[in-house]
Amino acid sequence: MLFLFSALLAGTAGAAAGDKTDVVRDLAGRVGPIVGSASACRDIARPRIQVITDKFAAVIKEAATNEAERSDLTQSFDRSVAEGRSAVTTGRIDCRSADRQLADLERSIAGPGPGPSVAAIAPSSAAAATSPVAQVAAGSPVRGVTDQEIRFGMAAPFSGSAKELGRQMKLGIDAAFNRVNETGGVEGRMLKLIAADDGYEPARTADAMKQLYEKDQVFGIIGNVGTPTAVVAVPYALERKLLFFGAFTGANVLRHDPPDRYVFNYRASYAEETDAVVRYLVKLRRIPIKQIAVFAQQDTYGDSGFAGVSKAVRALGVSDAAIVRLNYKRNTVDVDDAINQLKLQKPPIKAVVMVATYRAAAKFIEKTHDLFPGLIYTNVSFVGSTALADELMLLGPRYASGVIVTQVVPAVSGYSSIVLEYKNALAKYFPGEAPDYVSLEGYVAANVLIQGLKSSGPQLDTEKLIDVLENTRNFDLGLGANLGFGRAEHQASHRIWGTALDDNGKYQAIELE
């Protein structure tokens, strides 16, 4: 194997573009089974495997001349990896042999002398062998992890109309990271959060994720904000086997069945939030379903919320065909079309389930409050509770009073253990910042991740952390309900709390059932 590998690599130097891809495809058929068989053996350290995988990804990137070629080579490598994994699980090869083959491959990569090696994993140029990406021994064997720190990334809006959501989510995560860093970090490593601004626009998310992965070399992603942006970010993370943890969205794109291995959620889903509020409106407030409308962002965020309402209505034994959806465009406060549509409804609408961000929600309430006296407004948690309250109180207390928001964390005004801990951390590390539901969610999600990191021990890598998370049961953070994951369950919490604004712009708890 050592001879074959070196010979194949030697053949790539100076090869034409088509020849390079042929060589790399051949190499994938030889390296993939070794990586696959090693990955099926739990006693073989994950960082050893990850080094080879990352190296081969770099080979593919340089050999491919376009996206189609890159995809084809990647699929070829993945198929070979799957064959190697199957060889172990079916007993055709044992783990001792797998370990020996991996060691041979590692030696061929790092082998001494001027001969060909995977330090020359640069099919187009021998000069690339000296680049940082091509050096096997350069830096830590696990991306984003050194003896001193663990780097996490976050792609979120820090500009535009939803920027307060990104700022608050980052604030909560930073508070949690600062708190654990002050006591020595995790296994002596400080936790670091690097943020990239995508402006809540999917067109910018790919570049933000690329910056975090390629330039900042993060270990994992935590606290990304938004559903339309997640549609871009989640596949990017999955293709690179990059941890995607605790995003600020309840959309189904992060909640597949069975769950995607690298995606973990803290929060309840939008389907659960809208189910709770529809039942509240119908059963407690006695509002007929035909007099409930949905005001929704015109994208996948709005789609997810509307689907949740439809599902809740069907669960009550009623057709969802007549549910009215009132749309507005993302990153705008242009609600006039939605209001004109609302005026046409017969019988008149008595309650609106809002799947919006805070500025659009506030504008809709402002323009409909006097047109439809007594109209009930409910919002899902993504709205940004504090920002919404601030916007409404600027208009006047009568606009705020009675507005409902479902929450996925307990009341920030309460005295539960986690809330007190959060408020102390916020006051200590960010004096002057008011407690907020979004930053509390960031704080809670970060603490769930920290628990997983601590349980993973000093030899940290992505696969080990995921195995640990999938075996986390009945974890008590002081939320009033235990948290946990499983191989078939990547959402830690299913709890919904009801809140409503009072005349002073403060959220008070309400019973949803």
C-alpha cells in the first residue's frame, strides 16, 4: 500500500487536468476503504482519521476544475469510505488490520526523505506541498482545537433589520463561554466564539460559513440565527462533517427524521410553538379556527410557522384549507398588502399568529391595532421578545398590552437556578445589558454544549463529542425540565412557555393550556 500510494502521487506531478482527476479518483478507491474501516473501529482515535479525510478533501479541491468534478470526486471517496466501513461491520476485516493499514497510510503521508508523500497532496504543483494546508504535521490534528483553546463559529445577522437577534444570541453564548473560561475552561482550553455577519440574507450565508470554516478554522458552529440562512448553512456543515449546534430557529430543516448526525438543537420547534398557541386560541380563548390568520415572512421561516399552524389545525380535526396567510418580504416592514388582505376576510379575523421578526411584527400591530379592535396577536419566539416590546412601547402602552409571545426558555424575570446564573453572568461580563429571552437562549444552548465538551475528556474530536451528546440523558440545567439527546433525538427541549406583555412593556407568564 505504501508503495502504491507513493507511486500514484508521483504520477500526479505535472499531469494534465483530466489525468489529475483520474489519478485522484483511483486514489480515492484506495484511501477511502482504509479511512472507512478505521472509522468503524471505536478504539482508533478520531483525529488520526480526520487528518487523512481533511487532506483528501484538499486533494479533491485542488484537482477538480469545477464544482461538478469536485462533487463527483467527493462522492467517489465517500463510496469507498462506506465500503471500508462495511468491511469491518461484516467481519471481512478486523480492527487490528484496519489500524495497521491506517498506520501505513500515515507513514506514507509523513514519510521522510525527498520521495513522494501526501505532504505533496497537490496534484497540480509540487510547490503546494509546502503550503499549510498540505502539511500533515502542521498544527493541531483536530480543526479548531489546540492545547489552549477551542474555536467555535457563528453566522448571524449583525447588520440589517434583524441585527438585534444576532447580537443577543452572541451575547448569551459569550456570557456562558466567559463563565467557564474564568474557571479554567474545558480541560484547560478556553472557549472562543468567532462571529460572521450574514445580515439574515441566505445569499451571504455561504461566504460567512466559508470564512468560519476555511479562514478561522473553527471546530464547530453554534448559535446561527434564522431559517432561510439555515437552508444554506446546514448543508455546508453536513458536507464537511462540522458540528452545527443550538441554532436560533425552530424550523424543520434542522429536525429531520432520523436526525442529521452533525445537527443538534436546544430549542423546541416552531411546530411545537404554533401547536401550543393554536390550542390556546381555540380552547381557552374560544376563537373559531376560521377566524385565525397567519402573518408570515415570505420565505422558509414563514413557511415553517405556517406549516405548524396547519398541522395544529388538522390535529384538532378541522381542515386547514381555509387558513389565511398574510405575507411580507424578509428584511422589510412592508405590511400593507397583508393588511389589505386582512380587511377582505369574512367573517372578520379575531386572532393573528405571527411568524415574523420584531420590526415587521411591530409595524403590523401598529397599522392594525385601531382597524381591528380587540384583535389578538401571538408571536413565535424568534420574533425577538425584548426588541418587539421596545418597538411597541415606543408607539405607546396600548400597542404592547396583551401581545403574546411563546418562549422556549423560562421567564427572564423569574428566579429559577439557570435564570439567576444567567443574569449574574450577564451583569458580570456585560454590565448594562438587560436580560433578554434571546440571549438567555444562547446562554442555555451554550451550557448544553459545554456539558458535552466536559464529558468528552481531553482527547476531543467531533465524532467523539457527537457520541457523547447522543448519550446525554436527563441533564438538569435548572429549567424545570430535564434535557437530553439520543441517536434518534437531536432536540434537547420540547418545553414551551407562554408570556404576554403588560401595560409597562414587561412580559408576564400566561398559561397556554
